[in-house]
Amino acid sequence: MKKTPIALLLTLGLLNTPLSAFAATAPLDLVGPVSDYKIYVTEQLDQLGTHTKQFTDAVKKGDLATAQKLYAPTRVYYESIEPIAELFSDLDASIDSRVDDHEKGVKAEDFTGFHRLEYSLFSEKSTQGLNDLADKLDKDVQDLQTRVAGLTFPPEKVVGGAAALLEEVAATKVSGEEDRYSHTDLYDFQGNIDGAKKIVDLFRPQIEKQDKAFVAKVDKNFATVDRILAKYKTKDGGFETYDKVKDNDRKALVGPVNTLAEDLSTLRGKLGLN
Amino acid sequence: MSKPNNSQASPPRALRWAVAGSVVVMIAAGGLFYYASKMAAAKRQHNHDEVVVNIHPGSCEPNELSVPAGHASFRIVNRSERAVEWEILDGVLVIEERENIAPGLSQVINANLQPGDYAITCGLLSNPRGVLHVTPTAASDAAAKAKPSMVAFVGPLSEFRVYLATQSSALIRAVTTLNQAINSGDLAQAQAAYLPARTAYQHLAPAAQRLAELDNSINARADYFEKREQDPAFVGFHRIEYALFQQRNLDGLSPVAERLLGDVNTLKQQLLAKSLPPEQLVEILVRNLNTLADVRAASGEEERYSHGDLNGFAANLETAHKVVELLRPLLTKSAADLLPKIDSALGDFDNTLNGFKVKDGYASYDTVSGEQRKQIADKAKALADALDAIDPALGLSGL
């Protein structure tokens, strides 16, 4: 084949240009992180199952103090994997709905799950008549484990999950709306943040290939949030109640949380999943 | 006195002008704002074809919607007193959702919808659900007939990688148990631990066989070695099987068991590290089933000392089931005519193997006649052939 020197030079030039500089993420590069995410979710759910059992055992034994103590550390496992858990609308409602979701409020027959138990344990300070609710929560969590095991994770839901978690923080945690009876919102807050960070970490190589500065910015904001949350950690590895969080810290959380929610919402596009 | 009078009179006059001026500006600004917002609304309607859904305290309005397949935008207006969420559901699964829409505010949900009927939730959990009809379009019909894109394989391949991880862990646990029995010198216990470890291995076999050298040290038969069973290089499962079921002697077996445990740990690492191209997902099954049909079924050579062959065939078949389940959504969309053939080939092979079930597992292979072995081989071959049609149908090979 005959080639002009200029064509040769051009070809050489093209060959020397790093292709990755303008190559989009190859879909098959997502297989590793998506499957590692499923493994992570499965492990979190195993933990949720074990902890929920301990929590509901305490409720059924009528051990109010232990039940109160186990409430928040148990929920964390649900909060960290919410993007997947909330794909099952019926279970999300029976495990994690708030009183506001029910027309008849606290008395609604279908108000079940963590927040219904939270109401009795922290507002009424009682374990009376909670046996059925405790058993149902156990059963629902087991059901969730089975369903997640059988679910092929949609890649766009996995990647989109990081932003979904931060939106959840922005909408329900900063306000202290989620755990209104126990004020243990900071546990959930940290759970949401850890779950989002896990997603970023799993896809880090692919995102960095597209936009290194983006990853640095996201890391910085995660670090800011973690630093503020760390101020309220207690000696036993838990958190202070949300009413102890100072006004300036609440305000300081809003900025990075909103920026993270906004930045992470571009992840799907960056990884070619829109 | 006149000066103060003058100075008193002039500010009100200035003020009157100022007030009049600002009123004019306000009206003008109001008009501009009204105009701009009208334009914006018109533009929004024009650009996005937003479908507006109003959420009232007890219901949605409209409660029944119809949109063409493809991209759709819904503006959800919360006209109730509480924060609400709006979801599009396929059965119990959430397709798209928007949570925490504050009272009096609205949010937009963008969705990419396949044709079909979906349920929509409307605020409170007790509120009646609405219906969303998504009607087919020329584009959605064309997309339905098109071959799946690479992105469509990310889900099934990820799920298969999770399967490899789970089964590898099961294999490591089972080989650890086998190891402990051998180390404690308990022949009966070691024999009992052999088959479960083989089940776990045979689940992985189609993928493990890609790793030629490692797989040889785990699974090679005595025939591959110059001095056969007496060859010092003969290690792995079958060396252990030979000691447990033929020699019935555990002497000197511990190092072999130790090595196998190391190898299955390496196997897990390598299976997870090596990416599997989409066309290989089915190809590895076909290859595995062909060795079953061509060699293993007739000869019973694989488990020649323990005669646990049927146990392994069943495990191979379970992995085939797994892969077909993972590809089912893609096949339903792009190659629906293949599915009945594949399902009946899977079912036939299931039935044949089930015919050999005994109380705690499968019949010993030395009791299976030549005629029956041929039947097993035929079913495996039929399944391999049915599966072989998948890659071309999904656009994964040139043929």
C-alpha cells in the first residue's frame, strides 16, 4: 500500500494520542463494580438481618432499654443500601415508611416497620403490643434479602444510587424528619453517606478516567461531611441525638450535601448510562 | 416661615413622583415577569411535552395516563398538605420515583419507558393507585427488534460474576471441610465431604475451564499423566478421589489436600479478576455441555473412583439454568422464538437426571446402563445445540 509521508505522520500522531483521553467508558468495564456493589449490598443485608433479629428479640422480650439502644445501629444497614432496598415499593413501605405516609397516622393498620416501632419505643416508651410488628419486620427483612438475591441490578440504578442517597440526606436528614421520635438521625445520615461513598469508590477508576478533578471535588465534600459528623460520635461508636447538633454545624452540612447531590447526579451521564 | 413651607411642600411632590414612578416600574416588571413566565411555561410545554399530574390529599389527577413509549417527563404538582412521593411501578418494582415533593411545590420526573401498563402511586400509601399506559411507537417497535446494546449485558454479566463469587466461596468452604477430614484421618468423613466439594466445583467448571493451567491442577484426570495414578504430578480433586474411594487410605494425602485448598483460593481470585466477554457467557456453557455429551456421560471417566458423575452433571445443568435466567429478559426482547426450545431442552435434561435421584443425591454412576448414559449424552447435546443459537440471536457473533 502506498502512503504519503503526511498520511504516515498523521497516522503516527493518532496512534500516539492516548485513546482513553476521549474514549467513553466501555459498558463492560462496569461489570466489575456493579457486581462488587451487589456483593456489598448482600453483605449489608446479612448484617441487617442479624441485627434486626437482635432488635426485635429485645422488643418481644419487653426489654425497652436494649430495644432503644439497638434501634439506630440496626437501621444503618438499611440506610446504606437504600437505592436498592427502595426499588421494592411494597417492602420499602412496610419497613421504612413514616407516619406522614399514612392517612390515619400512627393508628394506621399498615403503619409498620422501623418507624412504627420507633414511635412506641421512644415516644410512648413502651414495648406493649409490639410482638406482631416485631415479627413482621423480621419477615419483611428476610423477604428483602430473598428478593435482592434474585434481582439483576440495573447498572443505572446502582450508579444513580449515589445521588439518590445524597438527595435522601438533603431531604430528610438535615431536617431531622426521619427519626423524629428517637432523634437518632445521625446514624442514618452516616449510613446514607457511607452507602454513597461506597458507590463512588467502586466506580472510582472509571470516573477518574473521565474526570479527575470531579473525583477530587467529591472526595473533598465527603471529607467535610464526615468531619462534621465525627464531632458528634460517642464513645460507644454511636452518635449524639440530632437535637445536640449545633446550628452552625447544621448550616455547614447543607452546602457540601447539596453540592454532592448535584455532582453525583451527573455520574450516570459520565459513565454512559443515560 | 416660607422656607420651611417650601421645603415641606417639595418632598411630598417628589415622593408622589417617586411613588408614581415605582408603580409604573412595578407594573412593567410585573408584566414582564408574567410575560417571561408565560413564555417559559410555553417553552417548557413545547420542549418537553411535560405531563402534569396533580396530587390531591386523597387521589391523583389524572389517575389514568397514556404516553408514547420512550422519553417522558412528568411534572408532579403536590396540592396536598404533606410531602409526598410519586412512583412508577412495574409490579412491586420501582421504575422511577421522586421522593419528598414539598406541599405546594412541583418536581419533574424523567423516565425512559418501555411499552406496557404500569401502576402509579399517588401520595399517601392508602390512596388508590393510578394507571400509566405506555403505548408502542414505531421507534419502540424497532428497538424491540434490534439487537441489545452492550450496556444491556452489564446486568447479566455482573450477576454471573456474583454467582462466580458465591460459588467460589462455597467451594473454598467445602474444600476446607474436606481438608479437615483428611487431616484428622477420618476416611468416612473425608468420603462424605468429597461430593459436596465437587458440586461446588462443577457449578464453576464452565468458567474454571478457561483457566487452563490452574484448572489442570484442580481437576485433571490420571490419564493426563505419564505414570497415571502413580505419577507424582497427579494432584487435585481426582488424586484425592483416588485415595478416598480406590485406595481407601489417607496416607500422604494431606499435602495434596493442602495444595487443592490453595488452588481453589487462587481460582476464586482469578475468576473474579478475569472479565468475561458477553459472547463467552453462553460459549463456556456450550463447551462444558459438549464435553459432557461427547465424553463424560458415556465413559463415566470423570468420577471413575467415586462414581459421583451424576452429581456433577446436575451441577453443570444448574449453571446453565442460571445463565438462561440471566439472559431471559434479553432473549424475550430480541429472540423470543428461541426461548421455548431452550426451556424444553433444559426441562428434558432436568427430567432425565431427576430419574436417577435417590434418597440423598443421585445414583452411583456404575449402576447407570450404557443405554441410559446415551440418553444423558443426547439431552446434554440437545441443550448445547439450543444454547448455541443464543449468541447469533443476540448479535454476539457474526454467524
